[in-house]
Amino acid sequence: MPTIDAAALLAFSCRVLRAAGMPDGDAEVTAGLLVEANLRGVDSHGVLRLIQYADSIAAGDVEGSPEVRVLSRTGSHALVDAGGGYGFVPTTLACDVAGALADEHGVGVVGVRDSHHFGMGGPYARRIAAAGNVGMVLTNAGPAMAPAGVRVPVVGNNPLAIAAPRRAPQPPLVLDMALSQTAFGRVRLAAAEGREIPLGWALDSDGQPTTDARRALEAQLLAPVGGHKGLGLALMLDVLAGALTGSPVGADASTHGQRAGGVGHLVLALSPQLFVEREAFLDAVERFADGIKLHDGPEAEVLLPGERGDRSAAQRRADGVDLSAELALQLDALARRLGVDPLVPAGGA
């Protein structure tokens, strides 16, 4: 299993995305967020996606060099057009606009339309929280789940990320979750590495639970977390991120396959001073967090939302990012196809 220095992984990702057709700035933002996912231990949303992104751009399904712009800005809300490209750059812009609106109005609400996959949701919410506001980021996606007894996916595995600032030097609290038992990226990663998946993650084309990652990918059916509750939440997030922003919803949504844009995103920033003084808000968050951590002990460690990812990022920045041998081979094959320098393992020549 090769270990890749994070800086080298970032540089490689930039090379690949530029060669795939992204402008320099877009490639840098996208690569940075992909590598951040790897650093935080969410490898399903990391550099594995370079293969999928390059293929989608090459096929003409996603705009490689989109015009990203703010379509409208009125009062406390704004709308960003992603131009049919991937969602990394427009969602980063939406976070900054939402934060500025929250600083001015107490609340900032920004929709993104004409977009595609935006990777891991947590970093966007964390970006808002790092600037001092509470952040909420959600997106819809192509169908991936269905009610019991339905063999065709009808609702996206729509994720939600929420981040709250804490008093320095503590990092923000960050919840980042989709509404299936797992993300398709993890199934895709298992298939790429030739591994089975745990029973209960996904269904096959007969609507039956399977441990075969490739059969799960063929069926495109994930199991919702909490049964009908997870499915219902996913449906409502489709309404908020899709219908509310003027984007495709349900069976019409696609994270990788509509040139004009197949999904929407919704970004909210809330000032801690909406109802109380900022210091009172921070005091309350710290008391709450401290009270939870009081239950830490030798038999069970209590982790706050985002804490596991923070630890992983610190370790992987220091030690490098482990990639499976199979994925490393696939990334090197992609590099050869695009005519860019391959990955170099940490300590390699």
C-alpha cells in the first residue's frame, strides 16, 4: 500500500484536473477539497474521484471550464450559477457570499444551480464556521435509494453538513452525513479495491441485500439509514437543495451526467449574534462540549462531531496518505492517459 505525501497528492490532483480540462484556479480548489477528504479519512470522496471526474468531462457530461457567477443578490439571499461544472468552486463561492450576508443581515442563504457533485460536504460548512458563523450545507444527488419493495432508485443519497464555531483554539463542531447506511463512494472504493462491502450497506438489482460491491454499483441502490426516516429526510433535502434552487430533483437529478447541470446546493450561514451575544453563544457551546467530554474514559472515548476527522488530518499530514495498490495503479493509468507525471510514493525518487 503506497503512502503519498499530502503535498504530492495535491500536486498530482491538480495536474490531472488541468489535463482533464479544468482552468488552473478551478483545478486547485477542486484538488484541495479532494485531498482534504483523504486527509480527514473520507477516502470515498478523495482522489478516487479523479477518475470519475476526468471521464465525465471527457464524455461531455460535465462542463470542464464553466462560467461560475452570482446570478442575483438581494437582501440576505443570493443565487450562484455553477455553469454546468462540478460543484467545488461554486459552493466555495456560495459559502463566502453566505458568510458575508450573515455578517450584514444575521442570516445568509445562497442557492447554487446548474451544478454537479461537490465532494465532501463538511469542508464547506467548516469554512463558514471558521469565519465565525454557523454553517449548513446540503445538496441533492441522483437517485440512489428507494422505499422498501421498490427495485428502482427514486431518491438521492442527499447529504447534510452542519458546522458550529467554537472558542479558539478549539476547531468547529462539524456534522457531515448522508442519509444512507454508507456513501456510494465507499462502495465504489471497495469495488475498485476488489473488496466486499458489509451486509446492510446496499441492495442488488433484485432488491436484496448484497456484499458484492460490483453488484451494488450495477443496481445503484443504497439502503437508507433508519429505514423510512432516512428516506423521508433525503426526500425533503431534495426539495430544499433541488426544487428550491430551480434544479432537477428525484429521477431527473444527476451528479455527473447533465451538461447543463444536474443538481443544486443550498448554503446557509447564521450569525451567532442572531439572538444572543457572540460570547454567550460560544460559552454555551463550550459548556455543552465540555459536558459531553466529561464522559470520556478508558472504556469508551466520546468523540465530538468532526473530532475523528481532525485527528486523521493531523496524522495524515504528518505521515502521508495511504492508497490501496489497486487505486494507485488506476491513478497512474489515468495519468498516462492524460499525459501527466504519475504519483510518487513518499520517499520515492
